[in-house]
Amino acid sequence: MTEYPPSGQGDPNVPPAAPQYGQPPQYGQAPQYGQAPQYGQAPQYGAPAGAGGVSDADRKMWSMLAHLGGIVLGFIAPLIVWAMYKERDEFVKDQATEALNFQITVIIAYIASVILTTITFGILFFLPFLVWIGSLVFCIIGGMAANRGERYRYPFALRLVK
């Protein structure tokens, strides 16, 4: 006859029984800590898709990247940020829209300065350089303001995108 150890003293060769955690979750509800989801129900982690929930640090970072990305990528960087966050966060959408409008204005200014330089046979050769310097300065100012969590408005920009 085999003797079993008294309760409270487990045999090291026998795995302990699985813990019991109460009732399983109802259909459509997220499982509580320690509960397994029902058969056919996927576990839910984090916020549901499209629920917003952008942290303050992410809000500042993406707003800053919308402004500073225009230095390298032109209107593409704020356009990407605007498309990603237009329905998730109002602050990021506002700053990406502002940066996008400014970058569109800068493109128009570049085209006008090149046309004026061509018409004057190079006398106004410094105009595209001045547009670039102005864009650089205002993008940096906008990026730093967005990083502080402040809404920034460029002193001159065509408000084409709402």
C-alpha cells in the first residue's frame, strides 16, 4: 500500500494542483487578473484600437516631430503625423495641421523665390536661401513650443488644411 504525505507537505515529485480563480468571464467581457478568456475569445490588452489614450509625453513628442520633421522632409512629416493622430488627439492634430499649413506655405515661397531669381537673371539669388533660413528658424521655434506643451501659431502661413 502506498502512503501519501499528510496535507500541507507536498511530494517534490508531484506538481501542485492548478489554482482555482473563480468564475470565467461572461461573453464579451475582458477577463479579470488571473482568469483565462473563454474559448473563442481573444484576450484584450491595453486600450482598444482607435480609443485615443495618447500619453502626455507622446503628445509632445509627435507634435514636436510634426514641426521639426518639416526641416528634413518638408510637408511629408507633418502630413504623416496628421494622418496618424487626427482622430486620436486634438493637440497633436492641431500642431500637425499648423506645421502642414506652414510647410505648404514654404513650398509656395520656394517656388516664388526661384521664379523671381530666374526672372531677374540671378540678381535675387539669395531669396531661396532666405526662405530656407526662415523656415528653419520658425520650425525650431514651433518644435520647442510643442515640446513644452504649448500651441504654436506661425506668424505667416496659409491656412489651407483645416
